[in-house]
Amino acid sequence: MFLQTSTRFGIRDTIEGNQYNLTTRSRSLSVTNTKSPIIVWLRRDLRLTDNPSLHFATTEKRPIVLAYIHDDSDTAWQIGAASCWWLHHSLGALTASVEKASGHLCLLRGKTKNVLEALIKETGADTIAWNRRYEPAAIESDSNLKRHLLKKGIDVKSFAGNLCHEPWQVQRAGKHPYKVFTAYWRASLKTESLALTRSVKKLDQCISLPDHETSLEELALLPTIAWAEAFPRNWQPGEAGAKKNLKTLLATTLSDYQTARDLPSVQGTSRLSPHLAFGEISPRYINATVRDALLKKKIADDDNTETFLREIGWREFAHHLIYHFPHTTDKPLDQRFEKFPWKKIKPETLSRWQQGDTGIPLVDAGMRQLWQTGWMHNRVRMVVGSLLVKNLGYHWREGAEWFWDTLVDADLASNSMGWQWVAGSGADAAPYFRVFNPVRQGERFDPEGTYVRTWVPEIAKLGKKRIHAPWTATEAELSEAGIVLGETYPEPIVELSGSRIAALERFEKIKQPK
């Protein structure tokens, strides 16, 4: 039923060195506009609202090549399978929005440097604009490309399009980066947020390249087997979907956000994370919209609103960390963990965790929700992570790689920070000795067992007293619920109490003052 490989389908090989021929979206443009075009290179900024690089290009009154380039070699962490599904539909939504604005989005494929050079040669473009990225490999790639283009006489304009504050804007005295969120958050509140740019309404300056563009289908982003059938019922990729979720947040979710966000059985979170990950909405726009609603007294100035804004702050903090500590995508921030005695992987055990077949209901519910919807509730992410890293003793990278492939909101900064937080090796991390007990977490945050019953139906008839720990049920209770442990539902993959003690013993081997 479940695939066990880290990648669910193959991406086509890149095609290099394509050549392009020009046509224009507007007859008048081809006749009267002789200025050199601007290439706007879109990446994870698939929107028309508050898109600084696109806004810049439209104010220049020059032809625009609006391009998305699919380059499989662009970053070290290649986009995961669930994110590929999202990207396909996000690009489709953006194409429709651009066309509605009388423009054209060029979908291109190949090695970015070669594709851009071909565009420059064919169109005579002398300027390229993009919004900055902050992942280590992306920074290196963009920096190298910028140097190369500048040497060729091409003007490169890079903009801050994906954060409220650039990672270097919020720092301690002496320009030292923060490692504790609370201190970072307080400092960020004293730092002016980057300004919003106006929404782009008209794109009739756009140039199309019909003879050499790639179709959305030819990008081969969709899975070849039907593992994503439930995704469309749960998500609407694209800018319109992002704004719809923001509207719902303000209208209903925010009023009980502080409490409800911890309950996996209710719609208590914003569900904006995948939209942020693909840049379909900017954090600046979200913050500005929330603060405007506060001014107009459409929402309350209370702990719920502050808690939500802090969550946006956590995303900012993640990008602050990955920028200043780029090694943390693969290595621990706390150097003591370089010598941590992680246990050797047993493929069958790892597979059971991935498939939601651990025999521990809250964990299984989370892993199945992840597989079927491409998303998992944040509270449950901490629980499943703790089981993998501490009770099973596996390296946090195993979890980070699985989440990267299966989450529609996979974001390298947040994913790396989250897993290092669980492992106790990152910034502002949970102490290693904090081991989440999935039974107690279930009893506290899913007291009626609603979430577990939804995703683990084979134990749904158990009463709430036993639903989070079926192994404690009597034979009569199991029989009445139609459960045979080890057959219809597995025995626990690990003994929780004993494995917690073993985890603490492993930590003692590296324990020393930071």
C-alpha cells in the first residue's frame, strides 16, 4: 500500500541549451516598444500580490519575460514528491491568474544558467529580476549566477520577497545571530517590517515563447500512481486558495486559535503553511492583513491573535537560522550531537514508522494523515518525531528526509529547525530529556479519540479510556472492539517507558555543558 523509497516517482532529465523565438502578447507592444525586455525569474514566489521582483518589472514599462524554470539540479535538496504535486497545481493556478491579467507565464525546463542565457540571446533582455532565497545551496547557486550574469553585462535585481525581515536585519548586538526564539521575536517586533508592494493587475507587457515552451504536463510533476487522490479534497493550491484560507482564519479560526491549534481533530490552524512554502502568499501580506483587521476591530487584540503572529515569527526565525547556520540542514547546531550514538537503522522498523503501522495510535494517525493528505498537525509532528528520534533512537535526518518527501508544505528552513528541535540538537531546542509520551499527548489533546478514530479506523470501537493505548485493554474490551493485537492492529513497535530510559542513557554519553 505504501511506498518505502524516499522518492515516489522519477523526474525527467534536464534539457539544456534550448533556443527560443519571440512573439508578443500585445500587437502594440511588438510595434511600439523597442526597449530591452526584463526577465522575471519566478521560484517559490508564485503570486501576483506583494511580489517585489514582478512589481519592479511592471513599473519599468518594458517587455517582460515572466518565466518559471524547472531545473532538477538547482538545489541540494530536490523537491519532494508531495511538493511536486502542489507545484503542478500552483503553476496551473498562476498561469490562469497571469492570463486573466492579460499576461503570459513561460514554463521552461533545463539548467537555469543555460536557459537564461538562451533567453537573453534570443530576446535581447538586459535585466533579470528575482526574489531572494535563503537555503544554503540556493544562496550559492544564485550568487554564482549573479556573478556570471554581471560579467556578461546583464543587470541583476534581487528583492526581499519572502520574509518580513531579511535574516541579517534582526541580530543581537555585535551582529550576532539569535539562537533563542523569544529573544529573536522581541527584537523583530522592534524592527520595521519590509514594506508591501502593490498587487500586479495588468501584465500585457509579457512576451510569450510558444515554439519552445514546455507544457505543464511535460514537467511531469504529478505522480504516476494514485497516492495523491485525496489531496484535492484537502487543498486548493494557488494564490486564491491562500487568500481563502487567510479569510477563513480571520472569520472563524482565529477566535479560538490559542487553544484549538493544539487539537488535531479540529480545524484549529491556519493551513497557510504550504501556501507560504510556495510563495503563493507572503508573510508580510498575512501580517498586514491581520493588523488591518485589528485596526478595523474585525478581530480581537488578544492572545489568539498574538499567538498566530508568533507562529509567523517562528517561520521567520527558521530562515534566520538556516541563513546564519547553513550546516544545520544536515548537521547539528549543538556540536555535542556530532558524537551522539544514534542506533543503526532497521529498514522494517523505519518502514513501520513511515507507514503508520507502529501500534501506537497517535503516531499512526499522524503518519497516515501525512500520507493521505500531504500534511500533519503540528502537535502530532512533535510526537511522531520524538518517537523516531528518542524512543527508536534513529537520526533526525531520517525523519527530515521523509517529511521532505511527503509534506506539501515542505520548507527546508522550517523542516530542519523542527527536526533539530525535537532531537534537542538545534536552536531553542526542546531538552533531549523531554521525550513526548504519545499516550499522554493523545489523552490531553485528543481526549475523545476523535483524531485517532479518523485515521486508525481498525481500533475505532475502543472506548476513550483505551483508544490511545490498546495494549492496556482487557481481552473483553479488545474482543468487543473487534481487535486482535498483532493481527488486526500491531503490538507497539517499542516499549515507551524502557525506550525513554535508554534514550536518556545515550544522551549521558555526550552530556556536557554547552
